[in-house]
Amino acid sequence: MKSDPNKGMKASLTLLLMVPVLTLLLVAAVVTFSGSISDGLPFFAGAVALGGFNVVVLKMVFARLEAEDDSG
């Protein structure tokens, strides 16, 4: 069975997706304790933007890794 040399890199890159998830948990905590949804909106907007950026970066990196696997 052939092991994937990029497995560790792929695993570390997928950890990037945890950042927006943790930010959304922070939004939930802020809204819960402050009682106002408007206090959590800046965190929510940041989480959405960061999540979108991370998905684009991960797709580009995974496409490049797949291209290297195909050529190598």
C-alpha cells in the first residue's frame, strides 16, 4: 500500500477550517451572554469571510497536490 507523502500537509491545511468554526462558537457565546445579536455580528462577518477565504485556499492547494500526484 502506497502512503501519501502529502498526508500531513493536507491534515494541517484542513485545520484552517477550524478557525471560522471556532469564531462562530465565539459568536454564539457573545450573543448568549450579552443578549444582543448585534454584539456578535462583527465576529460572524469575520468568520464567514475567513471561512470563504480558507475554502478557496484549500481548494487551490489540494488541486496543486493532486496535479503533483498525477505528474509524479
